[in-house]
Amino acid sequence: MRTTASRRVLTAVALAASSAAVLTACGSGSSSSLPPAAGASSTGSGSGASFQQVIDDAPVAAASDIPAGSPMAAIKARGDLVEGGTDTSALFSLTDPVSGRTTGFDAGLAAMLAKYITGQPKVKLVQVQVATREALLQNGTVDAVFATYTITPKRATKVAFAGPYYTSGDAILVKKSDSSITKVADLNGRTVCTESSSTAAADIKKYAPSAKLVLFDQNSQCVSAVEQGRADAYVLDQALLLGDAYREPTKVKVVGQPFTTEPYGIGLPLNSPAMKTFVDAWLKKIEADGEWAKLWQATIGTTLGGSAPTPPVVGSAAGS
């Protein structure tokens, strides 16, 4: 996760195609579950499994995989997974203010893990911020954090990370009509903006040293600068830029692939090694079975397009 401010700017938007959002979520302290499959629609791309279908098809763990006295057994007995997350991140975890339903890659993974443990995709969402994630895991308020949570060795001294389950990094957003910029080298000699509190500024100087760097305080200011031609491109974490492109599909687009690496992990209590082993094994299972790819297609893929990427190797990130 790049910055506290940049995560906040992905404010909740009313999804016109709210039928694609099928995870019923709510604020801190309330429970949710998925509505019947008949209420789901196809993905935004018009092909592949819908978000609902992915959850419906998700596996359930064998009883032998959940030993008595384990954290998983406690979750199963309770009947829901307490997830630390957000509901304002387009394509990852976004709540439709009309239906109250939450959809996205992180939201889908949380529902799938809940189903794997309890037999039902019942999730209790507790809102987290950058400053509160570790504390909520350490004091037992949440079972797991799904929040585009970048794995780092420093963070791994406070919490355990399953995964990585997704790899993001700095990417490039340009006008929809612009075909001259497709990779980071194309930024040289161009006016490029980013958020003033983001580490992306240093990355731009490193990878496109002759770019003219312009800093803004907010994500929306950067997007407006590109739309109005005051900047040729906007560089920030791809997960955030995909959200911008999701909201303004006729005005801007994300081009190329990330040119830095941000491995996202599932935050877990540091004192629960059995839980980390269990979640890592679950990730490997849904990746091998193709469920991970189907979820990507039903969420991130509706904006990014193309085939699902190869998932990062579980345990491959320093700190995982």
C-alpha cells in the first residue's frame, strides 16, 4: 500500500451495474452473506464466470484440515470470518451505496476463505486504515486483513503474511486517446504527476529521469491534470489507477504493466502459525484449481482486460 491518503481517495461510487456486486457487506460489527446465485449477472467483460459464480464454486475445506483447538476451528464455530478491510477501493473492495453489497478481488478472496473454513461465505467486515491494521490483528479484533496490504520484512515483525496473493506496483494512467505512452521509458521528456505523499515520485525520477515531475496532494487532482492535458501521465500504484479508470472509462486508461513490485499479502496474527500455513495452502489450492483466475476475471479483469496473470508464488516475497 503506497500512502494513507491515496487509499482514502478511492471513495465509494455508485455502480450502475450493481448486479455484479454480490458480496453483502456492512460496516464494522455487522455480518454479511451472499444472496442466491440467481441474483448474479455475468462479469463486466461479458465473458467468464460472474463474481457470484466464483463464490458459489469456491471449495470448502475437509474436516480433517481444521483441527480442534486451531484458529480455523474457532472461526468455524463462530460461523463467519472477521475481515479487516475497506469498502471504498474500486475493483478490490467497493460497496455499492444503493444495494449495500461489496465486490472486488479482496472482497471475493475474503468470502472464499470464509466459505473454505465455515462452509458459507459469511464475512464480518471491520474497517481498517494503514495505521490500524497491525493493532487490530495483534489484539484479535480481526481474523485476517485483506486490504491491498503490501508485504515487507518490517511489517512481518508485527504480523504474519500469507501469500503473496497478488502483485501490483507503479503503473501509468493516460488520456483514453493517448497512444504515445505505453511504458515507463516513454515518460522521459513528458510532464508526469503523482501524489506528493507517495513514493512514486522517487520511482519516476529513477525510471524516467528526464520526466518533468508535478506533485499534487490528491488522487483526483492528478486524474484531472491528465484529463485536462496539464500532465501527460499519472504514475501511482496500479490498484489505485485501475480504480480511476473504472470510474472514468471514457476519459482515461491504464497502460502497460507495473514497473515496480508491490506484493500484496493477507495479514494474519503473528502468533498463529497454523493459520498462516492453512491460508497459504488454501491460496495454492484456489490458484491451482483456477478459482483465483476466475475471480481476477470477474473483478480486476473487467477493467484491465486480457487473460488473468500468473499468481505470484506463495512465500516468494521477503516477509511472507
